[in-house]
Amino acid sequence: MSDRRRINPPPGGTSAPVYASSTASPLPPTRTRRPDELRKIFLKTHITPSATGSAYLELPPSPSPTPSLSHSQSPSLKLTATAHLAPLPRSAPFTPNLLVSVHVKFAPFASPIRRGYIRDAGERELSVRVENALRGVIIAERWPKMGLDLSIVVLEGEEEGPAAIQVGEKDAGGAARKTEAWWATMTMLAGCVNVAAAAVVDAGIDCVDAVAGGVAAMVPANTAGGKGGVEVVLDPVPREHGDIIAAAVVAYLPTRDEITELWVRGDPRAAGGEKGLEDLVDAAASAAVGARTVILEAAREEVQGRVEATEGV
Amino acid sequence: ALSLPAPIFAALAPSSFLLAHLTQPQSSTKKRKRPSVRPNGRLATESRVPVINTNSLAHANGSAVVRLGDTAVVAGIKGELLYAKDIPNPPPSSKRLREVGGSAPPLDEDDEAKSLAELGLLVPNVELSTGSHPAHLPGTAPTALAQTLAERLLETLQETRLVSLDQLEIWGSRSTMARDEEEMDVDASEEQRDDDGDETGKESIMAYWAIYIDILFISLDGNAFDAAWGAVMAALKNTTLPHAWWDEEREMILCDADLERSRSLTLRGLPVSVSFGIFDSTAEPRMTNSTAGADAAEANLGSGRWLLTDLDDSEETACKESISAVVDGASGALQLRKLQKVGGGVADLAVMEEVLKLAEQRWKEWKRIL
């Protein structure tokens, strides 16, 4: 528990504040985008000059219902990524390929309840998935005896602040929050893939194609009649859909039509029929295509800016 | 002759590179001495302009992003509750009593600082291994620099007495029933029972707010401490803690999510950290030949020695001597709160006076934006 290399919390241990339900719980936001419409992505590359490549990605928050202290503003996904390309130390065994290692780290203030600095299972899982998504894309043979350290920092996650507690209702709220966090991880993975891809592009590392991540979810159809049908929405915000049946994340290479990472949660076939899974994955891939245009545009802007700067001199 | 591109020269021999820039020969037409210009285009005592953005993180009680040129820092503050019953060796100040709704007996400032340090309510931590710099790669334990920074932040927080203890206290009175039960459980001594008798109708401290200050470097290009301290100040100034009270029924602290009832943290003064480096070209034997040109430009400490402010990364490797001052001018005259000088032997009293003069200017600069 205690870590001699850091400043430790008080020895008695602290607990996260619990909010009483003083006000009526605000209505959850509803989706105002079309099912096939993505949120706007803010992406900026080259934010860390001392790194080989770096990028910052932000998704806009959904409009907040009522501002209160537990969530004074709606959280939005904020990620940074840096790529450091460096020769491996002499003591390392020879490798003909580029060694890629990915570290995803949540900032302690990234979630409603403070996280510690010790790496947890969630971070490790995301790291492995991002590594999988990138491994097939980078042309590793061109960089023998080199290492690529990719580090992604989650400055802010999308989960909503701690819901108000009420006696008796405590557990239900906790369970709902848990599933929301569950789906939010999928959006986060897509964001991590996108920001990592942008950092790799910024670092100028040879790739077979620019990889991009996309998410799609299967939700109960929001029709006027309210009859039981399902629809597939791109880039879902878990809060906007009370109920998510299934969701898929892909890391997708559009020019090769290849998927390097696929993660499906829930059972799309139960609600969407035989073709349920295929529809869901196709939708996620088309979300990835949308994200890819942003990555390429950000890279182009950066290069253009540099060219203009040198021409100006 | 062998010639290298500037970036490679800078990486191979940072000291010679810095000296070559500082002593660039002046044009012969002008008689006046030209001031030295550093490789980054700044004058010797010119600092980077800090840029601050506050409260852009939704999950934190207070947050700030501070940019100092290519050094970028994010600070996030989260408040958590430390229950009085969980404190192993409570300091005397935590046993104070007050009338219900009344004001607490005031604390001596020394006692307060001591209690605050003993309770450990301020927890600053620094994370450099975010890929912010090639020397601090992710996946490793905090480096020596990260540990030093965190310790220095904690020290500065405690020594400047920035946060007063009374705004971190949460008062409440335990009902007589709860107390009776406790007495039955614990075989309380006669003396304690007497104390409890006095407690009726009085409130005691039920919990404290522990303030976690987490600082992440997005990008590191020198002068880490000034940037980190600036971020701590900006974030603390914008921190709001929810209204919290002791709930007797549930025997826990509850907080009010209402923004109107929350209160912001008030800070004592406005301490600002200003760091300097002294570049001594005469100390490096291999460079004595090139110091011949040193008279060409003005060395602000004379004979090949320069006082530089707000060092960047390559300058930090070239400067052996560094001075760091924490100053506060909020109460009118400039107060020196902390002064640290490490390495070298160039700085004398006159230099220190110059340092304080520059620190005052810098404090005004920070004050405008904080």
C-alpha cells in the first residue's frame, strides 16, 4: 500500500466523498445526433516537442443537464499520447524488428473516484489491446535494434460523476454506474487507438496504413411507437442510451479492409438476428473510417505548418 | 574543418553550444556591448511567459494547465475524507470542541502548521513518466527528479502555510445514544468518561478533507519546479469543496452536490517560485580557449559567467549551479519564503540581491495571470 517513492496519503486512509440526494436526479441526456453521425473529434499533434511524435485528442462533452458539484461540467474524453523512438540499450538482446511497447495510464483525477498510481488491470487490458491494434500496422522490419515506447495518458474519462446515494437504492445505482463504465471503456479504447495512431504518424514511423479505431453499439430503437426493434448507432455515449444490448470496437485499416483488433461485448445475435454481429462490426468500421480522416487531416496540418514555418525563415 | 549541424552540436556539447551562443561576436560597427542571447533566442534574464487554463477537468475539485514554453503541466486536485476515528495518533488540535454552530477555538499558527503536517492532509505527487521527456520513460518507478519535485512541493506547501487547517475540518456532534453505545463497547477509563460528560451539546471534529494534488507533466523542457508550483497555485485557487456534514443516522459524512453551497479554498498569500541557473564557462577546462571571445558580449556576472533565468532542458544540463526562490509579494513588500541554492560557488551576496530583484519582477508577472 505505502509507496516509498511517492508522497503517501494519511496513514488512516481516506474515502471518496459520498453525495446525498439533495436534488431530484437530473434527466439523462438523449442522443441528438443521427445514428450514423460521429461526435466531433479534436486532435492536435506534436504537443510534446522532445518526443518523436505526440498527439492530444478530445471528444466534446454531451451537454450537461444541471451543473452541480459532483459534475460541474460534463466530462469528456481527453487523451494524450507520446511516441519515443530510441535505440535499445546495448544489454538488450538483438532484435531484427522494432520493439513496440504501449503503456496506458489513467491520471489519478481521470475518474469520479480517485485512482492510485499503481498500474491496475483496466490499464493493462487497454495497453494490450492498443498494442495489438498497432502491431500489425507498423512495418517493424525497417527498425532493427530499436524500441518504440508509446505512452497514452487518460486525463479525463467519460464516466459521469458519483450518483447521489439514497438509502436502499445504493446498490442499484452502483450497478448502473458499473455497466456505464463498462461501455465507456470501449469508447476509450477507440480513442486510445486513434490518439496512438496520430502519435505514430507524427513520429514518422512507417506503417502499412493509418489505423483508426471506431465504436458502434446496438441499442433499442428509439421510434415513436416504442416497439421492440434494435438500431445500430455509431460512436455511442453510454449515458444517452439507457440500455445497450451490444457494442463493438474495431481498429481498422480502410485501404486494406483489415481489422487488427476487435472487441465485442454483449450478444448482438440475440437481438439483431443472424447478421447482427456483421452489422455491428461494419458500423464500427465505418466509425473508424470517419476517425481516420481526422487523423490524416491533423497530420497534414502539422506538416503544412512546419513547411510554412521553414519557408517563412 | 569539421562542422556539425546545430542540433547535433547542442546534443554533443551543451556547454560549448551555450557558450558559443552567449558570446557571439558583435558587429564591429556598433560600439556598445550587445547583450548575450541564449540558443532559444531569449536574453540572459528573460523568462518564458506562463499561460494558464483553469478548471477544464470535470472530475477534479480544481484543476489547471500551465504552459511555460515547451513545458506543459496538468494539475488536478481531488478532495477525499479522512475520518477522525481513523487517525492513529491524532494531534491535540483534532480534539478541540466547539458550541453547536459556533466558531471553533482559534489555533496558534505554529500549532496549525504542525497539525497539518502530522495529519498529512496535503498529498502532492508528480508524474513525469508520461512520455514527457526521453529520460523519463513510462512503465518505470518515479525517477529521482520526480521524487525530488514531489518532496519539494510538499515542503513548500507546508512552509508557506498556504492552506489553513480550519477550512479542511468537518465538525459534527455525535448523539448521546451513539456515545453510550461506544462506552459500552469500549471500557472507557474514568477520565474519558468525564470528558464525554463535558461534550454534551458540543461539537468535535468528525473528519478532515485530505487534498490530493496530482501533477502530470505533458511535456518537459526544463524548469519543472516553477511550472509545477504554478500549476499547484492555479489549481488550488480554483478548488471548491462541497458542503459536508456529519450524518448521525448513517454515521458517515455526506456531501451536498449543490454548487451554490460549496465553498472555494482560500489561500494565504500568493507564493511564486522563480528558478535561476548560473553558467560558469571558466569552470570547464576544455572551454578556456573559447572564452577568449567572452568579452565580446556582456557576461552579466563578469568574466565568462552568466546568470540565466527560467532554464530550458539543454541549459539545465550545462548549468552546474542553480538557485530557486519562493517569493510572495501579496502583503505589499516582497517576502522571501524559501531559498535554495545548489552546486557551484559563483553566487555571492550581490548575485543573491540581483536574484531577488528579478524574482520580484517575475512575481508580478505570475500575479497578473494567477
